[in-house]
Amino acid sequence: MTYQGARAQPELDEARKVFELSAAHWDALDQISHVRWVEVHAESNLDVGAPSVVPVADVIDALHDGARVMAVFSPASGLPRGLQFEVVEHPDGHETIALASHAGTETHASPGLHALSTLSPTELSSQAEPVPTPTPQPTHAVSEVALDADGRVTAVRWGQVDVQRNDWADTQQHADVASVVRALHAGHAVFALFPATHGHVHEREFMVVQYGNGLQTIALQGPSTHEREIHDMTHFVWPPLARN
């Protein structure tokens, strides 16, 4: 198991990992919720990586796996180095950490624990910030294409798709192929629609390809597929012919 703030070291098993815990945050019930800790090399006593702020559950997991977690107090506290943490269980069944000593285990509210430094609001907020959920990229579908004399796509009739409803999100528009190229470069998905007995089916996705002169157009991904090539799509003339 690899914990937040701990660099994996294959040559050491979990039972030989050593961490130093130097600061904590207490919640409204005076119980530790987060800590600052760092993994240290057992032989050199040098830090392995940078200190990080993690939930106390990470410390509990490490202790259950056999790691040693040592308390680091400020010199002004007068408390010795080398005091170790252990897991204790509250009457309600949930686990927390406490200092272990020859005289017995100190409680979560003992003076020894409160001699640890207090996490700053900045440290705590940086750890507590939720991981942003990636915004889904738009999905488009191309129902018609215009080709040049060499069979390359020069324009499309396309629109954005509502993937939840499997329907058009807006009215389809005619556009130069450069618009599709820009969408693909931005990470959007663009599918080809092929004529079928009942409307259209989408079975292949577009990608960007480049001419020898540096210009870009679109082509279908993957190997050639029977009746599912660009020439099998509905075609139109581009630019539109002027009406009399």
C-alpha cells in the first residue's frame, strides 16, 4: 500500500517503513482529523520526499500495516524524540491514533498529543480541496461532407450531440473543415454518420491528418471498413452554389 506523501520503496516492506509526524489538526470533538508527516529512511534518517498533509486514516492504515510513526515535537515542549504512535479504538468503535509510552497509551486529548504543532489553515485547506471533476468534452457528429477533386474533406454539415439523449443538441450547420480540425485539436469527439434504412448510424470517429504542404483535414480512424468510408457518407457541394 502507498500512502499520501510516502514515496514507494520496493526494497522495503511495509513493516519497515518509518514516518515522522510533526503537526496535526483537531476537529470540534478534539480528535485529530489531519496530520503533517513525512517518510524517513530508517538507516540514514533522511526524509524520503517532502512532508505532506493527509487524513489521519492514512496514518491508521500505515500503523496497521506495521509501519512505525514517530512524533516530532518542538524543542520548547520538552518532550523527547522517539515517542511512537499506535492505533486506539474509541468506545463507539472508530479508530484514531495516540501516543504509546511505557506507562501506557495516552488518550487523544492528552497533553503529549497537543504538544504537536498545529496545522496552519493554508496547509489544511490545500489538502481539503476537492479534486476537480474533469468537464466532459463536447461530442459532435458529421452527417454530410464536401470533397475536393482528390477526395479530401473540405467542408462538413455537422452539429453538437447531446449524448444523454442521443440526439442533436442544436441545429446542424455547414462549416469549413478547419472548424472540425480545431474541435479535434481541442479534444472534442467527432463521429461520422452513415446513411441507413432508418436515418443514420455512427460507427467511426474522425481524426486530423496533414497534407504534404502543411494543410490539415480530417479522415476516419482505424482500418478501412466496408460501406463505412468517407465516400459512403452523404455528400454536398462546397461552397454552396449561388441561387439565381
